[in-house]
Amino acid sequence: MKAIVHYKYGSPDVLELRDIDKPVPADDEVLVRVHASSVNPVEWYGMTGLLLARPSAGWLKPKDPRLGTDYAGVVEEVGENVKDFQPGDEVYGGRHGAYADYVCVRDAVAPKPKSITFEQAAAIPIAGLTALQGLRDHGKIQPGQKVLINGASGGVGTFAVQVAKALGAEVTAVCSSQNVEKARSLGADHVVDYPKEDFTRSEHRYDLLFDIAGSRSWREYKRVLAPNATFVLVGGPKTPLIGPVGHIIRIKLVSLRASQKVVFFIANFNRADFAVMNELIAAGKVTPVIDRQYKLKDLPEAMRYFGEGHARGKIAITMNA
Ligand SMILES: NC(=O)c1ccc[n+]([C@@H]2O[C@H](COP(=O)([O-])OP(=O)(O)OC[C@H]3O[C@@H](n4cnc5c(N)ncnc54)[C@H](OP(=O)(O)O)[C@@H]3O)[C@@H](O)[C@H]2O)c1
């Protein structure tokens, strides 16, 4: 089968489209023919070789050359113990090595909502579940709360605006000028155009700040936090070798004595949350936003665009085109 592989860390130039062995499902796995995938920071860091991940991923070169996580496709075969899926089912989920014709998956698999395309379904796993878990479980979002989403126009941000609205919050989206209308159309009550306006100088106080962009210092963020607010650290700048880790550690350390609660989390795949996303999609409350679509062979180009840091929603990868 065709798959994207990389045998060294570096720029998108290290990515190659090669023939590798098709995986064989274990008794409790399903084999999925992948139709679409998408790009996330985890692939960017897998490709460039995030320092913190190297003890497990390989110090000098990747131990596992495959890349990709989000997938959507059709079940082709099921292991003998699998009872809840059958060949022909349209599914989506997350599995390392998803930039490939096939993946074998055990738990991170869910029925694909009928109303959306494979590309839209493949946009959901990492970004959608990060928005859901970050706002609901770590931010403890409540109806009527004032929520600010910093970095509202990218992969996680476009889901976060919609999920926060679906959970009843009054949402302020921070994004650049070209994305202001998009943020409004996703349901944001207020939009801050960050190149023109500094939200940390506003009179407003927020109950929950969902920090995807990691663009400001704690001292600046704190000015607009209510005394008992929750600050959810989602990510930060793509600094070479350490990625968003420097921003996350810095904020955690300098906020130790603050009255606000500061939380960092890493999203996980679970079927219950895929089901919640499916309900939000069926209810028309969440629609995945696709910025651009690339073929698998053009993944280096997709990665270069992603690396610029201004994707407007998700970047989809199609396998069969
Ligand atoms: N904790 C977790 O489990 C988890 C999971 C997934 C992702 N993440 C992290 O979340 C972050 C974002 O991921 P993503 O997939 O959403 O990336 P993305 O699609 O590249 O989106 C990043 C967005 O940040 C915006 N941005 C850049 N500079 C900004 C600024 N100064 N102020 C406000 N917004 C700014 C950009 O919008 P404009 O074009 O409008 O500037 C861009 O759309 C990454 O750091 C990633 O590592 C964490």
C-alpha cells in the first residue's frame, strides 16, 4: 500500500511516498481503507523531531517512519472478536500511520456521520476532541460564561468556537483580520482582530480563556481574567525543537500563585467523545471547517502551508484522488 514515510527528522522535504506492507488486523481490530486524513501539529512535530518526544520516537531518526493520525474511511475487514463494526461501515478516528491507504484500529474508531464528507470527518479526531475535552472537562465551561478563544481560526480554534457556543457560552474569538467573518459565521458573539486590537487591554473579564495560540505572556493574559477564572493551556508557538513546550512551562510556573486555575492537558481518543461530536454534528451545532485539500502525494506542500501557521480551519489530505 502507499504511505508517507520519513527516515530522518527535518523539513517537509524529508517526507516520501513509498510502498509499505498493508497491515493485518488483530482479532480485536478493524482494517480501514483510508479515504481522507488531516494535518495536525503532532505530525509537524513528528516530522521535525520534537526534543521531548525523541526518547520514545527515536533520538537521531524516527524509529517508526510512518506519519499521520486522523483518518476517515471504510471498514474493509474486521478481526474475529469485533462485534460493533462490519465491512462497508463508514468510520473515522485516530491512529498513528494514517497517511496511508490502510490503518488497523482497535478503540479510536467511530461511525462517520452521514451528513459530512470523509475530509470533514478526518478533520475531527485531534482538533475536535481537543476543543471538546479542553472546554468541557478541563475548562469546566458553564452556560452564560464569558469565554475567550485565542487562536480561533485554526484547526482547534474553529471547533472550539462552535463547541463553546453549543455549550452555552458567550464567545469572544481572537483571530487575524482575514478570519473575522469566518469566526462570526461559526457563532462567535464578539471577534477581536488581533493585528488591530489588543484583547489584553480590553475592559472585559473572562471566566474561561482557551489559549490555543500561546501568543501572549501570563502578565498580559491575567489582566483580562476574572479572579476565579480558568485558563486552559492548549498550545503555543511552533518553536524549533521544543514546540509549544516552552510557553506551557513558562505559564505554568509564573501562574503558580495566581487566584485563577491554570490547566494544561493532552487530548485523548475515546468513543464516548466521538459520540458527543457526532451528536453535535447531527444537531447542526458543529461543522468541521476545511481550509485546503491536498492529495497524499502532495503532503510536503500541505505541511509547508501548515508550517506557516495561518491555516483557516483544517487542512485535509485525500488518499484516493
Ligand atoms: N493539548 C492538546 O491536546 C493539543 C491538541 C491539538 C493541538 N494542540 C496545540 O494547539 C495549537 C494549535 O493547533 P491547531 O491545530 O489549531 O493549529 P493551526 O491550525 O495551525 O492554528 C493555529 C492558529 O493560530 C492562530 N494564530 C497565530 N498567531 C496568533 C496570534 N498572535 N493570536 C491569535 N491567533 C494566532 C492562526 O490564526 P490567524 O491566521 O488568524 O493568525 C492559526 O489559525 C498547537 O500549539 C498545538 O500543539 C494541543
